[in-house]
Amino acid sequence: MNTTYNQILNLSHTQLATFEYIFIDECHTFTSDLSFRSETIANLIFHLIEFVVQCPDAKTKIVFMSGTPNVETL
């Protein structure tokens, strides 16, 4: 299933637990473009942390991905 950050927020913890993996792509925007979607990103992170805390037996793996290099560290 492909979805957006907002759509993940509409999934219950029970629904999230049915996934083997949750891939969060373009996660470089979490730090480099906070002004664009800061509230959505904060809500997404909080929702995922809540899921991990409230469903400790869930086998779901959350993977944050980015193919965009950080030019400040190069």
C-alpha cells in the first residue's frame, strides 16, 4: 500500500500492526523543510511513537529512507 503522511495518521494502531514494514520516504524533509509541513511531520512522528509504545508486541518495522545527500556534511 502506498500512502501519504496524512493518510498514515488516519490508520489506527491496530491497522498499523498489520503491516510488516512501514517505509517513510523523503525523510530528509523532516529536518530540511520543516516550514512546509511541520505540523503534519510532528503528528506523524508522534503517531508512530505512540504506536510503538502502545503496541510493543507488533512485528511492524518502521524504516525511514532518503536518497538525498546532506550537502552540509560533504
